[in-house]
Amino acid sequence: MRRLRRVKIVATLGPASQDERMIEELARAGADVFRINMSHASHELLHQTVARIRNVEKTLNHPLGILVDLQGPKLRVWKFAEGAVHLVAGQKFILDSTDAPGTIERVYLPHPEIIESVSVGDRLLLDDGKLALKATRVGNGAIETEVIYGGKLSDKKGVSLPDTLLPTGALTQKDHADLLEGLKAEADWIALSFVQRPEDIIDVRKIVQGRAGVMAKIEKPQAIERLEEIIKLCDSIMVARGDLGVELPLETVPGLQKRMIRMARRYGKPVVVATQMLESMITAPVPTRAEVSDVSIAVFEGADAIMLSAESASGQYPVEAVSTMNRVAIAVEGDANYRGIIRASQTEPEATAADAISAATRQVAETLDLAAIVTYTASGSTGIRAARERPAKPIIVLSPNQRTIRRMSVVWGVHCVQTEDAVSLEDMVDRACVIAYQEGFARPGDRIAITAGIPLGTPGATNMLRIAFVRQDGAGSS
């Protein structure tokens, strides 16, 4: 199954899409990675869903990535005696440690560590930012606030603290259990929610120990302040625009999205753009023009992947949402301006042999109009380096490691094939030519570029570039 676009599509599974038939339809429509949201999935459902995805993978004979998204520390107010209250701007409202039902004057906040951390002047945003409070006094197990923006506040609504650095790590007890279960299920990626500091990534890395890729979700102002350190430590990032748009002024989010994509590309880390991309398709079979434009911008900027959340998880038109995203991506990548925009945000290669070879390979492939770039990789690093260059030519990634192949399904422009390690240079050239021919990227008489690390099978040691002819029988000669 060959995609006609470079950007990858991540589809969230949920009540509307978790049976095997629907997962297959979504994969055929264009989904490359399936996200399982642990805010809503039990461990039993996680294992069932993973088994279904793997069955579909076998049916289609096409690698599919699995992303397990951890819930993170969700902060919520407790319940009200009447189920809800209506707060008015200017009134006093208290969040405290008393677990009695809430009233118009106060509500229980079951997070003592939060009450300790808030300072006078800090903002508290409730219900996705619909209500805003400002702390006027803190102490004795309570936060006294003044209501800035009022409205209806009902049971168990979320609390965001954009001005407060929380003492808790990004990994809660529930997340720890979910993480271990995700690793047991052999998930390819683990997404960490509400990352605030580089230490959050280090904590997860100690548990994961290379068994999955670690994806940092950037949705807190504190993460933006230490963005470069976080990107260096993780394997990939997600621009989680939902919570980012709650905790930061909405108008700053597009600029931050662009900055994050460029920084991730500079460090060769895949970047996923997420949240509300085709939101209206939850209830409508076609998106708005603005949503199509939003998806297009992420593709023009060179994001590795674009993601659907509720659109595919609980919406009425999950397959149509994936198909729409697929069509928009194909149209953008075929646009006359696309190459120029992608090339303008190109970053200089690092001073390593592997980076220099990857940059040279792109230039050689484009100058000589080669049919494809074929990279051999054990860990995936050679494939990611090739993708970082955003070449105009297709990238075929060959690896003996099935887990590497699945993990690469989130990376821009790579078509992955599992194959045994080559035993010699001649075998490597032949194998690359045969696969490029079989997968429909090259015809007899075409030339391809081949990159690998010699000696073969050495992770991250890309040091060879070879140009080979595809012979009439599909094998290669150089």
C-alpha cells in the first residue's frame, strides 16, 4: 500500500472507530498511526484495540504505528450541591480542601499540592478557559480568588494554571500503570501529556528504556520556556494546540506552531500537529474552509504528521475525516509553492558524517533526477535524517527490525519495508533495487540512491552513498 503524500495522518480511535472493520477502513482511507487515548481507554480495551490494529496490519501487509497517549495530571474541581453554579465577574470565589459539596461561594479542589503552589496574582482557568479567576489570597488550605470572567461552572470541570509551575511530575500513578501496560502491548509511541520540564522526559525514558518512542506533548507555557531542552531529550513532539490555546493567548498559538515545527526539524525529531484540525467533521460530512486552510498550513510548514482527535474517535464521519485530510495533504504537496516553502525552512546539516551524507543524498537525487532514495537503518535514525532533508524524491526505508518500521510510520515521507539485513555490499544494492521496483517506485533503467552504514548493521553510522541502476530483472548494478 503506497501513499500518494509525504505527511502522515494520525487517527484517534474511540467509540466510533475501534472495531476491526472500521480500523481497516481508516487505514485504507489514509491513517498511518492509530492513537489510543488513555483518558478514556481501560487496559483491557487497550489490548483489544492493539490486537485489532495488528490484525489489520497483517491484512493490508502495511506497517501501522500505535500511539498510546497518557492522560497526565488532569486537575478538576469537585461537585456542587446543585450540580452547577453561575459565577459573576468581580465576585469572590474560594477553592479549598473541604470535601463538602460546592456552593456559589466555594468548591472543593482535590489537589492539595496545587493549593500549595499557587501564588497571589496567578490565574486559574476553568472549563477549557471559559471562566477565569485570579488568586487574591492563598493559605490555610484554600485559594481565595476574584472572578475575572464569569459563567456556568458545573461538576468536575477542568482547572488550568498557566502562571503556576506545578510541583508534580507529568507522570501520575494512573499514567505509570498505563505506561507499563502500553509497553506490554508493544505500543510504538508513548505520548506524555502536560510536559513542563526536561526532567519529565527523563523520568519516562528511565521506564521506557528504548522499548517505544517518547513523544512530548507541548501544551504548557512552562514547556515553551524550555522547549529546546525538551526537544533534545524526546524522540518526537506533539503540538497540542487545545490546551496550549487555553493556557496561552490564542493569537500566539499559530506562531508557536511554526516555531516548534522548525525547531523539531532542526533537531531531526518528528513533529505532530494536533487538535481541532477538522473539528466540524464531528457532526458534518464536510469541513469548513478555515479548517482545510489550517490543515494546509501544517502541511506547508513541513510537519511530519497531522492528527484527528474526536473527528475519528467519536464523530459521525470518521472515514470521511481521514479521507478529507488525505486529499488536502495530496493537494498541498502538489501545489506549485510547496517545494519553495519547504526548502525555505531547510536547516543546515550538523557536522556529522551521517548528516552530511543525508544532505548530499537529497542533492544528488534531485540533481540527477533519481527515482528514489533507499536507506538501510537498524534504529531508524538514518531514515529520520533522510526525512529531515525533505527531499523531492521518495524515501524508502529498509530495516530488519519490525519495531523500527512501525515507529517510522509517524515520520514524513518514508515508505517502510521490513527486509533481512544485507550480507554484502552487492546484496545491499540488489535488495534496494528489487524493493524499489516491487514497491512501484522505480522501473528498469531508473537510478536510485542508496545510503547505509558500513559495516552493515551498525546503528547511526551512515557513511556511504551509492548510485545504482535498476536492471530489467529489477536487481541493481552500480
